[in-house]
Amino acid sequence: MGTKLRPRGASRGQTLVEFALVIPVFLAILFGLVDLGRFVVTDNILSQAAREGARLASVEASGKVLIVAGVTADRTTQVKAGELVGSIAAAVGGKGGGRPDFAQAGGSDASKLDAALASVVPFVRTRLIT
């Protein structure tokens, strides 16, 4: 029983064929992971933009409404807390205002509070997009 010896170049050719078959799959997985990472980062930035842009609190007590809003310093050029509470206060029959980073408002029609709060997200979104 003799062993057959392969020529030296045969194993090199086999290695090249295996490499040619594996490298496209490896590259597809690698680029897919990079794109997935970019998607996750972009999605995270967009979803946190509104949360970082404005903080809002409202309290309803004895038919009166108190609204408080705060905006982070990096977003005050886009979203002003005084304008935000002013728009909400107008919807609930009141007035308000304050600094660009912090504002308070009051109103008398608590029945319209839910609709007024629903207008906050579109208000902030339009300011952040432009």
C-alpha cells in the first residue's frame, strides 16, 4: 500500500477555491453587522431627540391646570419652553411663559388637557426637524 503524493500546487489551488467561496459570505455578514449598528445608533438618536428636547409635566387640581416645561440647553435654540407652555396653556384657557429653558403656565379648563398634551409631540417634532 503506497500513499499517493499530491503535487505541491494542488493544495494551494484548493485553498484559493475555499477562500473564494467563503470570503463573500464573510463580507456580507460583516457589512450587514455594520449597517445594523448604524441603524440602531440612528434610531436611538431619533427616538431620544424628543425626550431630550423637552420635559413636560402637568397637574390637574380642583379644575385648574398647572403646566411646567423644561428644555435642555442644547435644544433651546430649536424649542423654547415658554412657547411650548404658551401653546398648551392657550388650549386649556390660560396663559404662561418663562425662560427658553424653563417655563410655567396655568389654565382653567381641565377637560381640554388631554388634547393639549397630545399637541406637544407634533409641536416639538416640527421644531426639531427644521
